Amino acid sequence: MPNEAAAFAREVVARAGPATPGRAKALLFAAGRLARFALSTGLELRPEVVFCPAVVERFILSSEGALSGPTRRTLRTNCRALGRALEAWPAPAPVALPRERAKKPYTHGEISAYLALADAQPTRSRAMRAGALVCLGAGAGLVGSDLSAVRGPDITVRSGGVVVDVKGRRPRAVPVLARFQQRLLSSASFAGEGYLVGGTASSRRNVASGLVASVSGGADLARLQTSRLRATWLAEVAATIGLGAFMAAAGVDVSQRLGDIAAGLRPLGEAEVVALLGGRHC
């Protein structure tokens, strides 16, 4: 390492005042690497220049191939920490925000109660639409525009089960859980070419709010939430495919890499997906 870079690294780490020898060593390594990079690009060795976020990012990007991923991430963290420590007026730390937790699934008894309220609606049309709302949410995990855009022809019997053809930004075929299939088929037949949860125009908004209000009531039954209906479907499918057992065996509570792993797996055919996710027709 050039003497100039080494002297700069020792100076800035001393100013930062690390609490332990191990931390000092880690910061010296990061500062020395960054200073050497700055010299190679003709930058002046001044803290406000070298520890500029743009310079740090350029250094990290230029080290791809030369350093491993974990080393690059550690270097970036330590360089940013040095930059903050050397500021005369450090920027305020970001406020910690609560992590959004998964919604609590409904129990089988609660779902049965909501379906009973749907059956008790004053008109058959409203009963069919309310039942479709519960079945699409708890039986296929649909919310938002995916839920409101489902038409009668989108519900089909094929591949050994009942499938919802979801349109919109993420088109896909979703198997319906077996215990919701007959109700959903009845609602689809009643809707014909129309929307299952009501309305006539694709531009309609909040179409489900009236249905939610109509199947919410009673001291022991909270207001229906479509997000909790989706959570109910997610929990039931996770139990069906043994996701809990897999994560326990892998020794993880949460994994951000499951999507990367799934992307590399062999795509399943629709019949296999229907069978795997509990959507066999009964």
C-alpha cells in the first residue's frame, strides 16, 4: 500500500476513535483500501472527498471480481461508518420504523361465520358476491385489483381442480383450496360474464367495501379484512406444502433468498401445482 494511503488511513481511524482493537483493525483495512483506490483515480486524500458516498460506491463497484461479496459489503459498511464519524455535523440517524408483520390468519370457525353471514344477505346477488369475496380471498389469496377483476369465465375446472385465471400486472393461474371450490363455482355461474364481487366497469373503485361491511358484525366477529383472508390462504398453503418443517430443518426463521432459490427450480406444470397446493377438485 502506498505510504500516503497508509498514513491517511491511520489518521482518519484515529479521529474516528474506535472502541476496540478489532474495530480499529477493520476500519484501518477499509480506510486503506479506499485511500488506495482514491489515489489510483487522482482524488485528493481529504476525508470529505474520499468518504463521499459516491466515491465509496464507485470503489465498491470497481472491486467486483477482486473481492468476495461479503468482503465488499463489510468494506462499504465500514467506509460509510468512517464517513459518518468524521463529519463535523453528522446527519441524524434514520428513525427506526416498526417492521410490518404478517396478518393473523382467520380460523376455520371464523371463515365459516363469514360465509354464514354471506348466505344471510337479503338478496341472492349480494349473497353470491359476498361468498365470492371470502372464497377468492381465503381460497385463492387474492386481494386488491386481482380480487375485484375476477369474472365468471376466469373460474374454471381443469388440471384436476378449480383454477382462477388472474389477470392484471401479474397474470397467473391460482388453484383454489378444495373446501372453497363448490361455493366459488356457484358464484362464477351466477355472475356469468360479469365480475364476481360486483360492479360493471373496469374503472370501479372500492367495490369490495360494501360487501366487507355486510359480512362484518357481532361482538365475537371483527370486521372482515381482505388482507387477513389472504393470510389465511398463505398459512393453509404453507402448511400443506410443509414450509414450516422445511424452515425448521434449515434452521432459519426468515429467509430473503427463498425467491432466488425458487427462481432456479424446475417450473411445475399446472396439474402439479394444483395437486401440491391443495387444489384437487372434490
